[in-house]
Amino acid sequence: MTERPPPQVEQILARSVAAFLRSAPTQQIPPKLRRFKGIRPKGLGQHRAELVGALEDEVLRRQILEWLDGKPPLARSDAGLLRLAVERSEGWSEALGAGGSSSTSSQEEDAKVARLEAAAGRERERARRAKDEATRAKEEARRAKDEARRAVSEERSKVMELSKEVSRLEGELTAATRASEGAAGAASRAERGRERAERRARTSVAKAQVERDASVREGRLARREAAAALSRAERLEAELQAARGGAPKVKTKTTRAGPPKPPERRSPLPVPRGRFDDDPETLSEWLGVPDVVLLVDGYNVTKAEGGFRELSLELQRDRLVEGVSTLQLKTKVGATIVFDGSAMPPGIGRPRKRRVKVVYSKEGETADDRIVGLIEELAPHPVVLTTNDKELQRRAGALGATVATSNQLLALLR
């Protein structure tokens, strides 16, 4: 291009070349023009001459001509000017220069047409989007309706099933209520029978104890009367001998040897009907038996699970003695607590005298041996021992003691 076209024509050509560069693949753009591929309209002013000068490249002109044949996004007047500059037919330079005068009105007309076409395109796009939205909404409404219909059908089925289940459960509840009422009546009758049997047993035990005590007293009285009669007989015989003038005979006191009386043996207390032997209530009932004696393996109880193992030994002893004292006030049972004497540090005195008897093992003696010795020393009344020590339980059971666990006692002390 020998002469520089008018500014208006140059501006149109620069804008058209920039439009081509934006649409063309990067590898097809000459390297020196690739930096203009993303140029903005406001940057065309300072690079206008360079963009128009690039049309001197014949390869670029052929590429632009092919682009123009493909209906590029240019106004018709702009596309016509660019085609003149690219084809360069005879008189193109003069025609390009003359196009500057009429380009303004044509450009305005083309711009108006372009604006109208753009507005129409936007309206068509909005209409298409609205149609698509309506179609989607209709489809979603149809799906929602189908899902609601399925949900209602499923809920109806569930309601029917639940109704059947409720009816079945109501029938079972009615049957269970009747059975429970019958069981409650049977349990009440059984409890009354147990109480009657317990009262009869206690009455029988008390009666037997009274009869045994009366028999003992009668035996003692009979022995005293026999001894007195024997003494009187000896005195009479001595007086008779003295009256006869002879020396009194010295009579050796003899006793008639009868068959040895077998020692009375202690028997364990029976487990109350309807209870387990390790039930705290079983221990409570045992402590209500007349003349029963309670022996407590002291540290075995305080250090058992649920006991007072976190306290010092002194506080463990005090806590246990206090609890057993309270239990004794309720049950009137005779109670003895045995502690290991080796666990008593020097300088700590024995506890003050209480209603509960507190015993310590002696030097060289274990608390277990002390407990077994107490069982052997006690009269053959019922003895209840509370300990978790299996070996001590075995030894005490061999002596007829009733064995309860430390946990049973702790349950009654709470």
C-alpha cells in the first residue's frame, strides 16, 4: 500500500484485521502479529498503522480473503473495504481512498443494523432459554407428581401394615395382661405361703430353742438334786458308822459312766425359696434368724469391689464398723468384725468399744485362722460369715457356717 488511506478507512481496516486475528488459529498468524490476537478495541489506536501495514503480506491477504468468504462478523461496509485492501484489483487504492467519505454514513447504517440484529438475537436467545426452562419445569413437575403418587402409594401400604401390626400387638398385649394378672395373683399367693412357712419355721425354731433351754435347765437341776441327795446319803452313812462305833468308811466318789453325748453340730442356713444364695436379700433374711451370729472378714470386705479400698486402712476400719453398727441396730444381730492385726501400724490404738465386737489377729496368726477359731469356739448357733476368700469359705463351710459374700454385705450397708 503506497499511500496511507484516510484515518477513517485506516481505523476500519485495523479493526477488521484485529477481528481476523482473534478468530484465526495462532499457528496460522504470522509471528510478528500474534501479540495482537487478544488486542482490545481501545488499543487499536496506537497500533493502527502496524495492523494496516501487515496487509502487505501476500500470505496474510490470502488468509483474510478466505476468512471474508466465510461470512465473518463484520459490517458489510467494513468487509467491503477490507476486501478492496486484500484483493487489490485495478483502482483499489483510489476506491479505498474514496470509501472514506461515504464510509461514515454506511458505517452508521451498518452499526444500526448490527445493533438491531444483536437485539433480535438476544431476544431469540431469551425466548429459547425461556422455552427450555418451561420444558424443564414441566418435566420436573411430571417427575414430582409421579414421585408423590409413588410415595402416597407406599405410605398407604405402610399404614396398612402398621395397622395390622398394631392389631397384632394389641392382641398380644391383652393376652400378656391377662397372663400377668394371673402370674401376679400366683406370685401373691406364693409370697403369702412363703411368709406363712417362714413364720411357722421361726415359731418352730423358737419353740425348739425354748424346749432345749428348758431341757438344759431341767438337766442341771436334776444333777444338782442328785448331788445333794448323794451328799446327804454319805453324811447319813457316816453318822450310822459313828453310831455303831466303827470307823467311817471312806467312800470314793464315783460317777456312773453313761454313753458319751455327741457334740451338737451346726448346720448351714437354707437359701430362702425363690432367691439365689448370693442375693443381698438372702443375707438379710439369714440375719433375721434367731440367735444368728455375723462374722465379717474385715479387710476382705473393705477392699472388695464397691468397698472402701481407696481410703486408708484406719478409715476403712472405721467405715466398716460404722456400717455394721447401723445394720446391727436394724437386725439386732450379734456381729464380730475380724481384722488382720499385722496391718495395724505401731502407735495406733484399738477402736473404742462399740456394740459391734472388733477382733484383731494375734502375732503369728492370720485373720483367716482367727475367724475359724471363733467359729469353733461359738456355741452351735447359726453363724453367717461374709468373705470372698474361697479357701476361708471352704474352711468355714466345713464347720457348718453359712457363707455369704463381701458384696452381699456391702449391698446391705449402702
